[in-house]
Amino acid sequence: MKTLEIFSGAGGLAKGLELSGFEHTAFVEFNRHACESLSENFGSSRVFFGDIKDFDLDSLENIDIVAGGPPCQPFSLGGKHKANQDNRDMFPYAIRAIERLAPKVFVFENVKGLLRQTFSDYFEYIILRLSYPDFSSSENADWKNHLDELRSIGQLPYTGKKYNVQFKLINAADYGVPQTRERVVIVGTRTDLSLSWSFPVATHSEDRLLWDMYVTGEYWERHNVSKSLRPNFDAPLKEKVSYLKNKYGMFDPELLPWKTVRDILFDTPDPRSDHGITDHVFRDGARTYPGHTGSDFDWPSKTIKAGGHGVPGGENMIRFSDGSIRYLTTFEAKRIQTFPDDFVIKGAWGEAMRQIGNAVPVLLAEKIGCELARALNATQQIVRAE
């Protein structure tokens, strides 16, 4: 099954889809360093470095999936909140790819801010445009007028492509990623294929992590952390644990525990040691201040971010149990975003962290990809049987 990756970034979504069985035909990416990362990991012959407006969609055939992360700055909680008024809004070009290529499925990822109430009309417009990609607006109509037309499409003689579009706000930690990262995932399946698909169910929970830490102690025992080095049992924590005991009684919470930074970095050498890992380089200068405290070693990482004015240090530091802090290395940030250790991110630390912060966690992408592959394979088997 062949994919086109647009707004590819460093390739987190692409790697996850590859691991779930998809074959990448082409990558479209505007950032030079990200293109270098893509070329290193997927082969340069498939990478188009440039504006998607200049990419020839007609050169592609039989694309099963269009996937990518349309630039999220117009919707970011930390951005300027211009949405459709921001020239970085690339959703119209994502929709154009669906219109031209008629893939069986599309997968797009974006920031939580896309669901903000102030963007509700434009988000509805995005979903309806993706649902009916061949429905053109009246001449000179703006998006609001086009939205009004789309809302009435059931009364119109539309005969073009139609997609069943689902979206969900997903916390990557609920799927085994050692990071509390909330993102909107939009998936569309072509209705004529009658694909039976739904988002994968969560496999991990905060409740189970707290249970393993403070009811059974299994988490600390697994990591050989003595009682004297465990966090203080303060009043809010006691209240949480009491709630958990009342909720679950004698039975463990069913899901697996959220993964922590310690879980994912347990075998990682100190970056100041002689370890031979190319991208595991110590970076000095980390410091804390209010709102800039780093990620607790014994909790899922904060969301690794890619700031418009440099990488925010608070989300890219580790805070250890003794109170000491330091910056994450590129290698560690890759682990937290569940990239394979041998995945190459090109560029200096700040640029590498920007790419990693923009990426879809590989494990999350793989789980979504596996569900899509299952649905597509099931449909193909039905077609062959007929």
C-alpha cells in the first residue's frame, strides 16, 4: 500500500506508517534540515524539497494513503491564533491532494488548539471540505460562504468523492508514548470502500502508573529505587491514592501504566560519559524558574515542543529526583518521541529538537497505521472473494 507524505517534517508519522506496513512513494517538505533527515532515513530520491504548491500531484498514481501534519502554527495555543487568516495554514493544500489523488484513506495530525471554540466554524469547514473534496465553492466565494454551501450539501446533487471523516483528541501517553502529548488526529476513509475502521483503543493509563507507584510499589521495585529515594507522599498524592483504592478495590487497573522518562531512558548512559552515541551530547546551561521546570524523571515527559522563537527549554529538560536538571540530548528526545535509536535527525541541537518537537510519536503513528492496514486488508479480501 502506497503513501504520499505531505508536510512530512522529520518523518515520525512516516516511520510509524512504514512500521505498520505502508510503502512511501514521495515526501513533500519545505524545511531543508527536515528534508535532510528524511533523505537519510528514507532515501533522497523520494524527497521533494520545496513548497507543496510546486509539487506535481499528477505525477503520482495509485496512492492509497495521504498523510501528514499541515503546519500547526495558525492554531497553536502558543501562536498568534490567526487560523485561516494565517498564510501558514496549509489545510487547503492537504484538501487539494485528496481531491486530485482520491486516496483510500488520509491521516492528518494537528495541535489541540485546532479544537478551540474560536476556530469552531473553520474546523467544521475543514472537516466538510475533507468529506466532500470535489465540492467547489461558487465563484469568488470566501470560506464562510463555502461553509454555508457545504452545510446544505445533502440537498444538492453532489456526485463526487465522499469520505467518512473521524477526528479525535489523543493523548499519546495513553498509547505507550512516554510523553503527555495531546494532538488532534483526523482520519478519512473513502465511503465507496465501506471500510470498518475506528481509532485504536487506549492501552495505558495514569491510574495504573499511580497504582504501581503508590499502591503496590511495583514501579519503584522494577527500577530498584529504594524507599528513601522515592517522592514524598504529600497530601494531594494521598488523596489521589485513596481515590484509586476506592475506585479499584482489590483489583489492579486493567490498562498498562503510563510510560515515564525513567522507563524509556533506563539504559541510557550519562551524556558526559564516554559512550560513543553520536547524538547523545551533553548541553550545559539548563536552569529553572517559575513555569520552566523541566520534565520529571518519574513521570511522562511534558510535550516536547518546537517554538517559533527557538526551542522552549522548560519542556526539553529532565528534572531528576534529587532536584538536579539538564537538557535532553537529541538521542533522549528521540526516545521520548519513540523514534528508533538509529533514526537520524540532521541539524544542530536546536534544529534537531525543533524537528523532534514537530513530529508525530512513531509508536502512536504505528498503532493508527496498524488499524488502517487491518481495515484495508479486510476490504481487499472481501473484494477478492467477490
